[in-house]
Amino acid sequence: MNIEVSRRHFMKLAGAGAAGSAIGALGFGDAEAMVAAHVRPFKLARATETRNTCTYCSVACGIIMYSRGDLKKGEKAEVYHIEGDADHPTNRGTLCPKGAALLDFVKSETRTKYPQVREPGSREWKRISWDEALDRIARLMKDDRDANFIATNNDGVTVNRWTSTGVLAASATTNETAFLTYKVVRSAGMLVFDNQARV
């Protein structure tokens, strides 16, 4: 008995055999089902994504923080993964070694998490609320400005200077926020003003 098989017919049979093998490998066999049962689920599944800016330097790379915990249900959100934001125009998803280690910064036991004050002459830091901290800063700045503001120079020319207090602004911010900070500082009369980006 002579069976004639054309090249086209042979390719069809080979394709059908490959398709059958592939279907079996995709989970229709017992061995494949056992392997699939031990595959770890994707760690970012069901995570809450929060976009932010890296806090380390003046480059201001975009990051995505992934957390677990539903705040609406009263649960505490826990950040468990941080990566570069691929949609951010500054870094396009890349991070330097410091930025790549941001999770250690978030989890650090020595990280400052709330305002503290050390009173004059004291050796101890005392925890205060954010309202107390902001009120204290505003009061001390107002008192210092009232005591040291220079309206005119020796020639009587209006200068409106406040030279006894300065501001060091954060660099991990937008250009718009930085410009507003600059306007507030200069409108108060401060001459001593710099940005972390130059430090």
C-alpha cells in the first residue's frame, strides 16, 4: 500500500500535532494543573497605586507606590512596593540606586514621622501636633520679622528687607510650586533663599 503525502498535507498534519501538544501544555493535563497550583500570584494584583515624587534630590523622578489596605474600611494602608513611573516625563520609569531603595526609607524606624520641638535649654525632643508646629513656625517668623525688618536703608531708600531669617526650599516639587514658594518668600522681604537642588 503506497500512501502519497504532499508537502502541504504534511504541514497540515504537523500543525495539527503541534496545536494538540500546545493545548495539552496550556493546562489540560494533570501535570500542568499541578504546576499551575504552585504558581505565585502577581504581587501587585489588587494593590492601590499612588503616584508621587521621589524625595531624594532635585531631579524629581516620578514613582508609583503600591499599598495594601482599604482606607474606606478603616484599614491601615501599608506600602510594600515602589517603582519608577514609566509615564513620568522626567525618569520614564527609571530610578537611581537611592530611588530604587525608597521602600527602605519608608519602612525605616528612624524616619521622622511627626513634628517635634526641642525647647531652648532642653536636651529632649517633644512630639507636637501639625497644628502646633505650623502655629509655632508662623508665630516665630512673625516675631522675628517684626523685630528685624528693614524698611529703608541709611539713605532713606525703601528696601523692605528681612535678613535674619531664610528659607531652604525642597527640590522634589513642581516648577509651579517652586515659583509660588519663591514669590511668598520674596514678598515677605527675605533675601536668604535657596533650594535643595543646589545643595
